[in-house]
Amino acid sequence: MAKSIVSYTTFLALFLCFLLISSNEMQGAEGKTCRWRSKEYRTRFCLMSDTCFTKCKQEYPKAIKGECIRKSTFSRYCYCWRKC
């Protein structure tokens, strides 16, 4: 009987350790980046990504990237990135 209680306790301890480790790994997925179109730089003629990044920083100070992206033949919009 004492042996079954020890093995049961060991199983519970290992199971709790597994749950703690798996919950910590879930939080590590927060390093994703989200993209949105800039509200500060609304022109369809975004030419320089440096200017776009400056506008992104004004709009959202924690922006990590700003880039001009072509959406049609003659339209290039400013898109900003931040951590989600």
C-alpha cells in the first residue's frame, strides 16, 4: 500500500511539473508581429521606407518596423509592424 501511495505522489508531482513547463512555453509565442496600415502616412505614394518608419514611430512609439508595400500597379502604402 505504501508503494502505491509513493508512485501516485510521484506521478502527481511529475504531472504538475509538466503543466508548469507547458504553460511557460505558451507565453513564449507572444513574439509574433502584427501589421497595420499607417494612419499618419495615408498617401498612396509611399516612396521611402525610412519616412514610413518615422511616421509609424509617431503613431505608435513601440513600432519596430515601417515599410512601403505595393498593393497595386501605382499604389504603395505605408505599413507598420509591432509586437502583438
